Amino acid sequence: MKNTLVFVPALLAVLLTDCKSANNTQKATAVGVAVGATAGALIGHGKHSVLDALIGGAVGGGAGYLIGRHMDKQAQEIKQAVPDAQVTRVGEGINMTFNSGLLFKINSSVLSEEAKVNLEKVAGIFQKYPDENILVEGHTDDTGTPEYNMDLSKKRAYAVSDYLASKGVSTSRMDIKWYGESQPKVPNDNDANRALNRRVELGIMANDQMKQKAQQGSLN
């Protein structure tokens, strides 16, 4: 997956270099198609529901380019506000991952005070960009029973979404899901990898209003 993500900006650079004579709309369309094609390749890298949602919601073309540019700005703001989180631009959206160790104590779904500070910062950014949907997902490692892990991942996903809602993010924008141990990012074969798999992920993507603005060329 890492190599594919690195390939995206490289491909875009080639397209932009080779399209010097094209107008802005043509460049935007070329870039949007490239992002959509490259992001589509990510589906073959294993089961990952956030990435699938981000890729599946892409519109491509010039509108996709405008949405992507909009997301670039927001992703940078999130990185600056919460440097401990992993923030990755995927296609026309953003994948944000919190290691559960930064949010919760072991076997707990109660947010730490540090987590509340970081989530409040994220909530403030989300309110600046209202034309977006937010997918919130809970995941665990394989320690414990599958039933216990499923329940824990649900509680942690709701702990994050409920706190975002308490800080002004509309619940109508959020879709909450949980997968227990069924979607590891890496094999559960050592403590370091298990820590990576204990996580809450956010998928940030354009809603219908943003897509319409982008298609009309009015998205700033």
C-alpha cells in the first residue's frame, strides 16, 4: 500500500509536466482520472473498509481534482493540529488513524484527557468544512475473544463519535462502524503490530453538496 500511495504524487507530477499546453480544466480532468485510477488499485491490497469507502465515493475528472485540492488543505490543517495521528490523503478523501493507545487505556473505551484535547481540535476543523461525511470505525487486535473485541471496537468508535458530536460536529454527518479484530492493518504476530491494529479510523469524504459545487466549478 505504501508504494501505491507514494506513486500518486509522482504520477500527477508527470501529467502536469506533460500537459503544459493544456488549459486548467484539461489539467484538472487528467489529474482527477489519475487519482481515481491509482486509488482504485488500493482495493486489491486487502480488506480495508475506510479505503474502500473513500475510493468508492470518488467522482473523478475535474470535479474530483477540485475536491482533492480542498482535501489537501484540510489534511494539512489536521496534521498540524494533531501531529500524533496518521493522516493520509487517499483519492478524493482523507484517512485519519488514531492508535488506540493514544485514545484509551488498555481494555477501556473511556477517552483519555489527551484524546479529548486532540478530538476537540479535530472537531473544530470539521466544523470549518461542513460539506463532508465522516466515517468512524473501531478496530482491535486479536487479543481476547472475537466477541469481546467486536464489542470493544463498537464502544471505542462511539466514544470518538459521541465526543466529536459533543463538540459541535453534527451526528448526521457521521457513519459509525466497528469490526473488532477482522480488519488488521498488519499481521497480529508481535506486540508492535498489535498496537497498530488497535485503532480508531476516520474516513473523510465529500458529501453530495460538495460534489455538486465541484461539478459546477464553485468549490473554493
